Amino acid sequence: MSVVPAPTRVSAGPTAAELLSFALRTAADPEIVDSLPLDPEGRTWMRLDGPGGSEAWLIGWPPGTGTGWHDHAESRGAFATARGRLTEHSLTVRLPAEGWRSLVLAADVDRERALPEGTGRAFAEHHVHEVLNESPAEHAVSVHAYYPPLPLIRRFSRNGPALTLEHVERPADWQ
């Protein structure tokens, strides 16, 4: 009689809620937040050690800057505002993972969320959003965490209800 070993369980990594907990704790740590050099014109970022093999970033947002519409592919994630206030515009529809270039969105898929200092939000895979610092005068700083580490970011343009895939970024583009 032979014994068949039990299949090895692959770690599912941290949940979106665990990523949010990490982002909120880190955003509340003034030593970490103060370590980020801020640029008056462009976003700055610094890689952090995230929980359970996740990828994490501390990001500085000069007044009036934003990400543009994008998603994080198969990664779930979370972010928290450490300083200032961020605004998130998001879609409540899951986009196809591939096989399209442009989509016309329904009228009721847009959401807006204000994220003042000390608040955050978690999101699932394929979450499409843009994040903005709409302040005309104040820098914002935030903490972001993703699991699995970002395999790619899809960038979109938005013209009314039309969402168009513009390009795909790989880790080498931002690291």
C-alpha cells in the first residue's frame, strides 16, 4: 500500500481587509510617513515591506495630481490616507480581463469616495479607479498594499461613458 502525500496548500496571502489594516497602521506612523521626500510638482513613492509577501508603497501627492484611470489586474489591494485628503473615482462593474480595447459603460457604474486623513479602503481584483489629490495647496500622502505583488497595471482613458485601454505597465516601468 502506498501513501499519497496531501497536496501542498499554496498560501492565499493577506486578504483585502488585512491589507487595509496594514495600510491604516502604517499611515498612522509619523516616522514612516515623514521619511518620504515630497516633490512640489510630481508624485513621489517609496517601497515598503508589506504583510505576507504583499507589495506596499508610500506615495506623496502634490496638489492637483492623480493617477488617471487604472486597475491592478489580478491583485487585490487597499490604501489609506496618511496626510491630506484623497478622492477616489471608481467603477462598480468588473471589466473583462482581456480581449477588449474599448467599452461603453452603463450610466450607473460611477462612484466617488472622499478619503480624508486616517481613512482608507480595500478593493478586490480588477478594481478600476483613479485616485486624486484635489487640493489646490496641500500635499497628500498615502500607503498602498497589493497582493499578489502587482503583475501589471492597465491604464485607461475615459471619455464620457467610453473607457479605452491605452497601455499596460509592467513592474520594470515603476520600480
